[in-house]
Amino acid sequence: MGLLIPLFNRKRNPTKVPLTTEQMLRVKLLTNSLEALKREEKAIEDAITTKCRDEIERLNAIDSQQQKLKVELEELSGLPWPGSSFSKG
């Protein structure tokens, strides 16, 4: 038939060795730190949303209008929208 090529590298799970007390404390610290960072990130997102509500609404309106124009352009030309025609830099 053919050769089966895996799409994803599969790592073999090594046998789990029980963690030492120090390792368990480190895992707990890392977990707590990640949760604290997620809470901080959410708070910042909420603050930005609150303080910049008008700007966010304007950006959403611009994005919506762009999408409508791209769809209309693609329907008229039969070609997909190529993207930005100007370079950043």
C-alpha cells in the first residue's frame, strides 16, 4: 500500500516517578503563579475594555466594514482579497 507518515510527533510518556516534597512545592508555586498571572491579565483586559470602549467600538466597526468590502470585492472580481497593499516599516 504505502507508508504511514505520522502528522504529529508523539512523545512517549515516561513512567511518572513520584515527586519529592520540594518538587511538589515547586509545582504548587508554579500553578499559583500562573493563576495569578491569568487573573492579572484578565484585570488588565477589563481595564482596557472599560477605558477604551469607544476606540474598541470604532475598531470593531472598521473591521466589520472592511470585511463587507472584501466580500463584495471578491464577489465582483472572482479573486480573493490579496491583503494589504502597503508595507509597514
